Amino acid sequence: MAIATTRSGRPWGQRVRKRALALVVTFAVAGCTATQAGTPTPTPGEGETTAPTSGESPTKTSTSIPPRPKSLKLDSIDPCALLTADQRGGLKVDTFRPQTNNTEQYRGAKECAFEISAQAPYYRYYATVVTTEGVEVWLAGDRNVDADLISVGDFAAVRYDLAGQGASAAPCTVAIDVAQGQQLQIRTTTSGKDFTQDEVCRMSEKAAGLALTTLKTLV
């Protein structure tokens, strides 16, 4: 799996880099504020940051995930059912097939490959139902990815690709926080240089939004 450079302007967008100090994001009903992790002061002002005192090791930080509007459990979901015939037509998908994921993290997870192969440019969408861990793992800073906290519809999601890819059109994954310890992933892969990295990520976001819409009707 792979992903890109900093992309700003996303809802709840916080850049998380490998072994970099992340921002802690607190979401409230009226809005959200971000504070830098470190030694807290008694009454820090909004947006104020504090630094560790001399000799104190930096604390490993994380990014909080906004509460999901409802739980959409994936245990019994067929990933090939996540895009309807109309949705596949809109995405120009001409064939699809079930398979299992073969990555180190999610080996054996149910997956469906949706292919655009009738004419160039050729590319694929992969829908993977992950029931072994939630999206927060991609924001912890200990995986070799560049990740953004975004929103897909009314759910929090993480968009990530392999760290340091820059403008290269590497695979881009959008992982939606659909349930505790579960995530619905949509990954887009392309062949050749037909798309920029940002375009590939936007394709994943679009397909993820459609899959989420369908998932809501299946649970």
C-alpha cells in the first residue's frame, strides 16, 4: 500500500508522519481545537502548546478519532456487494471479483477487486473489510505512511499512502471508521502515469463514499 504528500483543507485534517510528533485533536459539539502533546500547564489557552521540561522524554502522541454516528459492523459483509450496479457504472467498473487480502497486516481479510480494464487508462479499486483493528493505527506514527484524518460522508476516515512518495501515483487507501476495531478500506491502484497522486487519492475518496452509502443499507 502506498500514499502521498501533505494535502490541506480536509475536514479534521491532521498530518501524521512516521516517528514525528502528532497533533492531538479534540472534537467538541461546538467545533474543534488542536493542542500540541507535551507537559500540560494548569490553564493553557486555546491552541496553546507546551514543551517537555529539560530531561523529560517526549510523550508518544496520538490523534483522537471523532465519534462515529453509528456502528456499521463488517463481520458478515460481502465486499463485492459494497458497490451497486449503478455505482460500478458511475466508476466505469467493467468487472469485479472476490478475493482475500494478501498484505502482512490483513492477510486473509475479505476483499473485492473492481477493475476498469475495457479501455485505458486502466486502474482498480479494492474494497477490504478489516475486522482486526480500527483506523487509529494509521495515525499512531509508527507505520511507514503519510496519513490524513479526513471525513467520508458523516464518518471519520484516514487517507494514507506510502511515506515519501511525493507526486508519484502510488496506491492510495481510504479507511473509514465504521465500528470499534474495524475499518472499511477502499484502495485505488493505477498503471502507468495516467494520474497524479492527488487524483488517485480523490478516486479512493469518491469510491469510499459510495461504498459507505451502500454499507448503510446492508447492516
